[in-house]
Amino acid sequence: MTEQFKSKKSVKAHVDRLVESSKSKTTKAKISAISKVCEDLVEKSVTPTMALVVKYLAQDAIKMSEQTIYNKREGGNPYREIFDAWLDYQSHKSIEKKINTNQQGDDQILNEKELSKIEYPVLR
């Protein structure tokens, strides 16, 4: 997968393409379910893992093993593509959050007027 998923919209568009290109109803349903589980986890700031995704799928009565997501298939594994897309989106999201947090930090520089209010020269 060389595409980068920097927005939720791009991930969902990729999921839609995979659903459209899938032939069986079962595969389409599993693709949508995996995407929904991964999206929910990412929105809760939880890093999706194969085991966690499979666990949540089982709670929704969708039987799938971790190996099914890991398996390499001719033409690509749509389950793995979705999983990787959501991980990529989450990594971009967390990087942006860290950048925004650093820019809004408390490490503001004081101006001369504010510095002059500090009584002790050592602290200035």
C-alpha cells in the first residue's frame, strides 16, 4: 500500500472502492465491519490491533481469525488494506495532534514588560 491516508474521508473512499470491487456479499460485509471497528477504535484513540479487531468482530457475530487479515492473497487482501489504512490515518492524526499541542504549549516567550514584573533577577 503506497497511498497515504491523512483524512478519514480518504480512508472511507478507499473502503468504498474495496467494497465495490469485492464480488461476494460476505466479503463486502466483512470489509465494512472491519472498517467500522477500526474507525471506532481510532476515534477512541486506541491503536487497532488484529486481536482487538477480531475480538470486536466476534462481539458483532462476525467470525474471522487474525490469520484471515494477515494472509496474503492474489490481488491483495482487502481486510489487511483496510486495517493498514486506518493505522496510517491514526498515525497521521496523532502526529498532527502532537504538532498542534507543541505549538500551543506553555513555552511562550515573555516580553520585557512581563519580565520586569518578576522581582528576583535570578528568575528573570
